[in-house]
Amino acid sequence: MEGEESTALLPEFYKQGCFLDRVVNFQNVFDEFKALFACNQSLVLQDYLFGSPATCYTSLFFEAATQQAIHRDITYFWTCPAYMYFGMWTALEEVTLENGPLTVVPGSHRIGDIDRRRIVQDKYSRKSVPRRDRDLAVEYQRLVLERCDDMGLQPKQLPVPKGATIVWHPLLAHGGAAVLDLQKSRLSFVVHTTPKHVPVYQHDVFFQPDKLVAKRAAWSYSDYAGRSIAQTGGLSIGHKMPDYDFLSLV
């Protein structure tokens, strides 16, 4: 969905040309990012598909394209009930082939189930799976890509205008195209949405589908412009500076 009204002023400390890897949960500190979520017109569609108002579970802000390999997010956003999650990606500036557009694999949400139990058995047998295990995630993504190849599905790059929002199915395979001009930024804001009170789990539950888990989220919510925002953690820049007081930037 397009519209300049879905963009907002960025915090004053943003310096174009000095690209951050990623910023987690900007909306917990800056009202500009709360508005980017709460005023996005695509939430009307998400409300309809969820059958309940969409809330902000967590978010990512990028100054440059990720150039990520094709993958599914679902291993890190496994909900109870299952598949109650959307990725919501908003372009904060024009996205072209030069600055690395989002890449999707149309039809990849329909390739059928991947045998998660077999992936676990190959490594853990009867042991418990940790909350995050990169080996399991890598093998899962490999099998997803293998299935896509077998079905003849091809990646598609998505250049979009500033203000456009892309919403993807939990099982859609996607990634980031290569950046052709490394001097160009590609500002984008990604929100992971769920209905209110839906819990979100990671590898320990995704790869152990029979594991008993709570069916109601443990976190609280704040409200902004009639939308709920989960209080799931503080601001983090690049996941690399856990001891830095990011509130000092405000």
C-alpha cells in the first residue's frame, strides 16, 4: 500500500552515510516510529485477516539494505495459535535496484510442510532444543529453498516508492537483493504484528511442536493512536551494544 502519510521524520541523531546494521524496537522510545506503525493503512487488512486488531509485537529499522539470503521468519516468530503473525515492511525512501530491494519468492507459502521433527532428531535426538539454535534454522531454510527450487519458484525483486508497505504471509520466503550502489541508503521500518495477547516463541517451540506452552502472552501493552504496542524489550542498536544507554539519545 502506498502513501506519503505513512512516513515520518526520523530522530535527529540519524546521520545518512553512516549506516546502522539494525535498530530493534525504535517504537518503544520515539513517537515517530509509533506513528509509523499505528497510522499504517495496511493494518485494516491485517485486522481483517487476523479477525482481531493487529498489534506491534516488535520492530526493526534499517538504514541500508540487508542483502539477506532467502529465508522464512517463522522459526523466530512461532505463535500460539500457529501462523498468527505478519511481517509489515515500510519503505521510508524510494527503493530501487541500486539500493537493494526486498526479494520475495511468490508461492513459497504454499510449498507444504517441512519435517521439523526430523531436523531436530538429526542433532538432538531426545534432548530439549534451546531457544535459539542456528544450525536448526539454517537446515530448515535450506529445505525451504530446496522445495522452492523443486517447484520451479523464482525470486522476484520489489522496487517500491517511498511510503509503500509490503505485508507478507508467515510462510513467505523472502530476503534482500544485492546492493549495486554501496553509497545509497535504503531506509526501512519492519514491524512484526500479532493479535493482542498472542504469545510468540522461537526455535525451542517451533522445532518441538508438541511442547506445552502458555497460550497467552506474558508481556503488557501500551496504546498509541488506538493501537496496542507490546512491551517486549528496550531499544537495541545492532544487537551489539547491550550496555549502552540508548535513552541518552533522546
